[in-house]
Amino acid sequence: MTAILSNLQAIRQAITQAAQAAQRDPASVTLLAVSKTFPADAVREAYAAGQRAFGENYVQEALDKISTLHDLQLEWHFIGPIQSNKTRVIAENFAWIHGVDRLKIAQRFSEQRPADLPPLNICLQVNVSGETSKSGVAPHEVEALALQISLLPNLKLRGLMAIPAPADDVVAQRRPFAQMRELLQQLNAHGLQLDTLSMGMSHDFAAAITEGATMVRVGTAIFGLRSKPQA
């Protein structure tokens, strides 16, 4: 058994346990394997172990992998910072974008999404912990932005994404995730039909699942320690 296969089995078991403890269907939680900085061979190995959704942060690195792995039926998610001059290639090559926090960027994705592809799935990034070092829209500004983006063609607003400040205590971990769940509920109460909470990583995904995460982003717990990014 390879390390990646063993790690994936352990993560899937942990997701199942967390979901069941929260009286949720484990199938309601999608595992997004964050493959940034890891080679295409590692993605292929994870694919052989049944993984289908992969997250990338660096545009050129991602494009190289997408090209190398074109023979596989993979679902690519862009989860890194979004530069205006990279929106076209992102719109052309990814199925999901996590991290939209400006109307201008969403408008570019809407205009640049190829007509022969399905609508681009969008998650708004929320700076739920109010950290100046992180991107994301402030919680009180989420509704206005969500309503504007929901009207754009070629996009499908799916939900919210967050990377809370790290916390070791489970109670402290759960607090921002609970705030995210409440935000999603508020948006749906105002007429939106959102179904995605992208939150929780290798160190805190169990707490995120307890509070309603539908997608957890796990990298190091699957692939191991990261090498340096390739830009």
C-alpha cells in the first residue's frame, strides 16, 4: 500500500467519523485533495486511490498538471489568490473557484468562461477571523456581494469559503465555522440557493464538519510535507 493510498483511507475514515458524530451523512462531505506543489505523479497516485477533486494555488503549475493528466477525469479547483491577468486561463481550465472576494473578478470570470463549458462554480471567500494578512470579504459585506454575483451569467454561486485563524482548542476551532454556517443560512433565507461550505483543512476539518462543512481541503495529511511552490 502506498503512503498516499494509506493517508487517503485514514482521512476518509476520519471524515466519516466526524460526520456521523454530527449526525450527518458522510457522503455530504467532499474531500478536496490540495495538490499544490506536489507533482503530477502524486495526483495520478491519488486518482488511482479513488480521489477525483484536486485543489491548486499556482496557475502555471496547475496548467502543467492539467495538461499532463488530461487522460484522467479530474475535477480541478482553484483555491489560491486570484490575479486579474490570470482570470482567463483559470476560467478556461477549472471547474471551481474558491476565493472570489471582489465583484470585478467575478465579472471577469463570467465574461471569460467558454460557452462550451458548464457554468463556473464560485465560492466567496470570507475573512471570518478579520485577519489583515488574509484575503476575503468581511462577514457583514457578504450578502451584498453574493446577491450581485448570483446575477452574473456563466457562473454558479455555490457557497462560501474560509480559512479561519489557527486554533488548537476544538471549541475555538468551531466558533468561526459556526459563524460561516450561520452566514450561509442567512443568504439562503434571502432567496439564494447555496449548498457549499468550503472550510476545514488538515488540522481542523473535523471541527468544520461538525459545523456543517460540505467540502474540506486537505493537502499535507494526504501528500506529506510540501516542497517550494513553482510559481
